[in-house]
Amino acid sequence: MQEYRDNGAKLGWLIDLETRQVEIYRSGRDVEVLESPASLSGEDVLPEFVLNLKDIWCID
């Protein structure tokens, strides 16, 4: 992810299926770690985009 950030990526998600964690990388900010989020927002980079993770985590 650092290489993506170094090359100007404004938003990145690292999804770890084993730990059910998502690391959110944003330009100029510290990494945020979420535990089993139901969804991820594209924020201002991809307005109106939402990635539903319920099927990935097998959440009803």
C-alpha cells in the first residue's frame, strides 16, 4: 500500500479475510483499521460508491 500512496493514491482499502479487518489508507492521514465493517464508502474519491462486505464476512 505504501507504494500506491507514494504514487498519489488518494484512497486504498486492504481487506484481510483471515482477521476480518480492513485497513483504510487516505492521502495525508494515518491508517484507519476497521473490524468486520458491513460496507466501505468511496468517500470523496468515488462519491456514491459503496462496497458491501456482508457477503464477504458472511453476515446476515
